[in-house]
Amino acid sequence: MATLQELAEISGGRLIRTDDPDLVVTDIGLNAQALPEGGLFAGVPGLHVHGAQFADSSSAAAVLTDHDGVEKVTREDLPIIVVDDVRAVLGEVSSAVYDHPSRDLTVIGITGTAGKTTTSYMVEAALLHHGISTGLIGTTGTRINGEKVPSTLTTPEAPNLQALFAMMKKRGVTHVVMEVSSHAIALGRVLGTHFSVAGFTNLSQDHLDFHPTMEDYFQTKARLFKEDSPLHAETSVVCIDDAWGQRLATMLPHPFTVSTEAASEHDASLQPDVWAGPSSVMDNGVQTAELYGFGANEMTLHIPMPGRFNVANAMLAMGLLVKTGMKAEDAIEGLSTVTVPGRLERIDCGQDFMAVVDYAHKPGAIAAVLDTLRAHVRGRIAIVVGAGGDRDHSKRPIMGREAALRSDLVIVTDDNPRSEDPASIRQQVVAGAKEVADHVDVDRADEPRNKVKTEGSEHRPTIREIGDRREAIRAAIQWTQPGDAVIVAGKGHETGQLIGDTTHPFDDRVETRRSIEDKLNSSVEK
């Protein structure tokens, strides 16, 4: 809790319309209707209306808004803290209202393009395995010691985030693992949060509908690490497998670095602290790799999921755990217990082919999961893929291209089209896939196609377009033969399909399982 005068000083604002600067507020929020009585209402400008206009109908004891918002508040009995930019100070103000809860927590922030969710689940699994009370905030939701807590954003708005920290602290949580999106950093949602350690996974094209350039995207992520940023964590762990991670590491004074490439593969000026030897995957899907960099004490990593990129995720998770005080051998033991919903999640109904659901919805992620399957599948590979509406258009043909380069069958379907025309989105993905197929027309009848040469090998990508996602999944499953693999990409853990303004119930895992069971039942009947 804090007084209005204290909050005015923290925000650098001016307190008006009050003769009681010592009034104490115990809550803060952006939703006027949901704000508890006596709270501080934050009125921010929106695309169409200014939030301050809702202050009069709220139960607020005071308002935080900008100069334009002052005239929207007509109730003379409402004190106002006037600032230049509400979002710029909202995090610090929210933190103060809830007594700076993150200062009493070990907050582990994870950012990057791909791997944030998997890495966060790995860290959470290791902490819980060793009896540490843990909160998790991310794409798949918010949890406290494994118990689901309602949430809507990967990183909640600043007032909700600080309230969540306070609630976690009250419930005995000591460590919080959270994904930190570039939106959250750019929009100030995580300002006011004290990060004990931050981790960087990698960077590839994404969110260019929000960031004007990849450089802006990178610099936004870098705010979580750079010493001249008010947001920077005490300690940094960086995966240096890509050029962006290498660049970030050179910008920091003493980062802990990890890599899936041997030290000899890196420049002498940028040697990883820990690196992995070759990995192998057993029939049960458990991947193992030797880790080096512990002096004479080599360690063996065991993670219950394939993919070299998951070795990178696990090494980053291990680094984060070590930097919070856990012994490396304990961290590695805990990582062996992880399960991640919708991330290379196998759907097994006893069939003689592999079926996997994954959240991959970016070009780099599409390539990575397909390369992983190719390394472990003796037969053909089909992918069901689409692109989200009202998001970065430029990545759509690239997604199609990456899918066609690595698959025998590409079925382009709908994936949260939102307000856009679904057919138009599909055509952009199809266009990229057809570049690989070298002028092959979209196939709707599984007609044989001429072989094309890609990356030095004979390849025959068949491209189909099926808008109905349920039918697309069914078609991919029906196509399979023994030893083949199907990956349903894009939605992962999601349980809804967003069309227009309506979210329709839809779960790729449920639909994939249903299609497999139908195929198996059909085989039995024959």
C-alpha cells in the first residue's frame, strides 16, 4: 500500500483535486468495473477512447492519468495524479501499491523468440522437483505449485502482474518463472519487477507487425539484460547458438553462456561456459547429451523430449537454475521430470505412425520441429500448418517454404484467422510452399507430382489446401502409412480457434487423437 503523495513522487506526477495527500490506496487497475472500492484507477489512452472517461463510474478512490485524461474525469471528489505517460510509470506505481512484492521473490525471466515456454516449464519442473514453492507465468497460463490460475496474456498488464506477485508471495511462493514477451517490455508491463536472473533463448522473425524491424525487436528484448536499462536483471544467462545471442552476450559484462556447439566452434572471444556434446534419442523419446564446462565433472543431461533445440532449452534452464543457487547436478536431475503441453506432444493411441502436436507458428520453429522429426522418422512426414490473422504477413510464405522443404505432404489450413479472410491467409502460406514445389499447382486430389531438387536431395512435396482445420488434421492422419509421421503445428496447447471476434472450442490434441482413433477403428472394421 502507498499514499497518493508517495505515488505522485514515484511517478514524477502532480497531485491535484485533493486535500488529503496521505490517502492510502491498496489496489490499482485498468478495468474500472473490476477495480475494488478504494483502489487507484489507471486511465490510459486507447486506440478509440481514453480510459479515463470510465473513472467516474468506478469505485476508485483516485485516478492516475495523463493530461488529456484529466478533462475526462468530471467527478470533482476524485483526486488525480497527472503524469506525461501513464504506461511509462504504471509498473513502478503498481509495484509500490503492492509493497514491491518481486523484491522478496526470486523472479526468473525468460525471453527470446522460440523456446520460452519449454524453458520455463523446465525451470519450474526442476524447482518443484526439489520442493521449492514456485509460480509460473506464461503462454500456457499461470500456475502456483502446479495449480492453474486464470490469466489471459503471456505477461499480464502491470497492475495484474504486481497483484499476482503479491498473491504468490502471500501463498508462500519463493521463486517465480515467467516468460517475458517483447510486447510486455515495450508496453511497460514488467517495469517495477525485480528480476533476479534473465535468460535469452534465440531470436528469429516474429512480431514484425508490432516491431518495425528485427533490430528494434532485438533491442527491445535486450532491455531485460542491458545494465543501462531500468529493467535489467541482476544476472544474465544467454544461449549463444545464434548470432543474436552472441551479439547480446558481447553487450553484457559477465553473462553465463550456454551452447549446443562445442567451445572449439566458437570464437575465442566468446567461449560458452557450458556446452553440449552430440545428443541421442532413445525409442521412448528420452534425449541424452553430455555437458561440458564443469571442469573435470562432465554431466549427462536426460530430457524426455527429442530435438537438439530442446537441449539448448535445457541448458539455458540449467544455467538459470544454477544462477539462482541450485547445484548443477540437482538442476539436471530436475530437468528429467519435465512435461510441456503442446510442445512436441506425442499423441499415442497405439498406432504404427507418429503423431505430434506442436506450438510452432514461426518459420524457424517450423524448420526446427520438422528437422527433429526427420532425424527420428524412417517414413514420410506430413505437416498441417496455417498462419494467424492480424499478425505479421511477411512470415506466412516463409512458413510455407520451410514446411515444404522438409515435408512430403503440406496441408495448409486455418489457424486463428481473426478478422482476416482465411482464404487469403492460406494463399500466402501456399505461395511459399509452391516456390519449393517449383511451379507445382496446389493439389486437392493427391495426384502424383514431379520430383524437385531441394537442398541436394530428391524431394516431392505435395501441397494441399483444406480450410477446415478438423478436416485438415483428418486428411493428414488418413494419409499415413506405417513409419510415417504427422505434425499438427501452430496451436499446441490452445483450446480455441479465433474466427472474427468469436473463439470456437478447438484443441489440436483432441482432434488428432479423434482422427487417429477413427483411422484405427476403420482398419479394424475392414
